[in-house]
Amino acid sequence: MPQKRKLGLSSLQVSPLCFGGNVFGWTVPEPTAFQLLDAFTDAGFNFVDTADVYSKWIPGNQGGESETIIGNWFRKTGKRAQLVLATKVGMMTPSGEKKLSRSTILKCVDDSLRRLQTDYIDLYQAHQDDDETPLEETLETFDSLVKAGKVRTLGASNFSAARLGASLKLSMENDWARFECLQPLYNLYDRAKYETELEPFCLNRGLGVIPYSSLASGFLTGKYRSDRDLGKSSRGARVKDYLSERGFSVLEALDRVAEKHGSTPARVALAWLLSRPSVTAPVVSTTSLEQLSDILQAADLQLDSTSLERLGSTKAAPAQT
């Protein structure tokens, strides 16, 4: 069973990998989603992340499809209490509303609870910053949800260190529940912004970190190595920018370390993230039981110092312009 990790300064204890529900209702239909959630929890993992906007970008979808699938799984299995459930607000706003206004948050949290078929959310996150709404309004509203018992813990995604700092200051001054974690873009390729600005801040303030795109839209699995590979999945178009001199350097390092450990590039990329002192649980999406079985083994993969040094050195590799 994977060792649980404390999320920030909260009471939440989460598995070292978080299942990303962005694929539910997109590349993963409900029956397959049920199989993946069953396998994930049966393996001892307990952390699932979604958002109210998933997957609105698909023609015919309205948003909320992922939450609805997870809610249907709760109803079928009765496993709600076994799961640390995270969702987000701020990208699917009511018409004419600001992203993180009080009215938006209050409406959207009730919509999420209804779709998820639960009366509480373990981790409720601001999906992105909203500079049109006063931070005081957003944070006081989030705090009211905690006090009402609808939300246990708060988090932020896609916030800068400056805005996180301002948020924590306001929460402390007003005795409001604070953000306990950050969900940033971070992986073995996308490193500079997080490591220079956000990582020191999170370590200093005791924030948990649950990075998204932890496998760089699948690039770090080694599945995409040329333009010809981009058609292998619906996410292939997102990978094109990684096919650069630096990207190939990263893949070469992953291949060598994976061979050394008798592992796979995906597992190595996740194990590298888990070796970072600031990272609590990378968010990982998968569309098949075979892929899931592979990535879950990353939780048990301990990389030696030489391997970590080899992977870390890819930061200096030149990026193609």
C-alpha cells in the first residue's frame, strides 16, 4: 500500500499519486472510468482531482461531465468516504459573472456537489486567478464554505507566488481558512517558472503541491518522438512544442534511467517529481488499465543520486526556438 502524505498543513492524508479526472467524459467514457477508479482505489490510492469545467471543450459537452461520472461511481460503489476528492471552480462561470466572485463560487459549489452526489468536497480549488474580483471577496466566500461544512480544505491552481502570498496574508489577518496547496504546471520538461518562483514559496509557507501535466501531456512517456507520432492520440497536438532539442535530451535521459532501473520513462518521470521536496502528489491521467498499472508503480520507484543528477541536468539543455 502506498505511503500517504499530508497535504500542506491540512488534515488530509493523500496517496503519492493523484488520478486526474480531466479525461472522464473526454477520452474515457463512463464504463472505463469506473474500471480505472476501481483499480486505482483497489491498489491503495485515494486521491482524485477534477474540475467543474471538465470536459466542456468537447463538442456537445456542457462541462461537469467528469464530476457526473465520479458521482455515479460513488453511487454505485459507496466509496465516497475512502476518497480524497478534489475539484475546482473558476473556469466555468455563469453568464456575465466574474470567475471567483461570491455569486459564482456559491452557485458552482452547489452544482459540483449535486453532480458529485456528495455533501462535501475534500479539496476545493480556485482553478485560476481572477484579478477582477477582490481577493477579500473570494477568500471570505471560500472560508464560508469551510465553515458551512461543504468544503474541508482550500487550494489554488495557476496562481503566482505574489498572489499566493497576498492570499495567505489576508487569510491570516482575517482568520479565514487559507489555501493549503498549489496545483501548478510542473514536470521534468516544464521547470523554470515553478522552480524559480513557486517552489521556494511553497516550501517556506508549508503548502502542498499537486502538479498537473506531470507527464507533459504524455510526452514524458516516450510515446511521442517525432511529428509522425502526434496522431497517436487526441492529446498529440498538445505535444508538438515538446519535440525540440531540449525535449529529445529529456527523453534520452529518461530512457537511460529507465533502462538502469528496469522501469519505464513514465514511471521515472513521476518518481523524479516525487523526489522533489515540495511535491506532494503529481496529478496523472490515464485512459487504460495497462497505463494505470504502469504509472502506479512510480510510487515505489526510488531513484539513486546518479539518476536524479542525470535527469536534473536536462534543465540546462538548450530549448529550440
